[in-house]
Amino acid sequence: MTKRGSQQIKKDILKVLTSGTYTYAELERKINTGYRSIVSNCKELESFQAVKIEKLDKHEANGKPYFQVSITNNGRDILKRL
């Protein structure tokens, strides 16, 4: 099994986000990579305004704060070019 590069993970994140908004944990499961990798790649994508990361106060299931990630129009344009 070959290790995916950071660029491939970012591309996978953008692809998944085209179908909706996801939490870091949901992205971790869908993309099959580590939580820290998801967080760092999402933050980098946010710096390019490709995704929007929103902190929400309370998750329905556990009552803890969580983050939702959604793709921006800029992110959709970037994905088309990749």
C-alpha cells in the first residue's frame, strides 16, 4: 500500500465536500486517513479559501463543540483544475 501525498488528500477532501458538509471525524472516515491529517489539510485548504471551517458549540450526540467543513466556490474551481 502506497502512502498518499498531502495533495491527494486535499483533492479527496474537496471531492467529498462537493456532496455536502462534514465534520472532521466524518471526513476522517470517508477519506480513510488520520484525524490530524484531516485537520491540518482542511486548515491549509481554508487558507486558500477553498473550504469554510465553522466551529459549532454543541454536537447533538455528545454535547461537545465540533467543526463543520464545507467547500467554497473557490474550492470547486480549484478541484476542477486538479
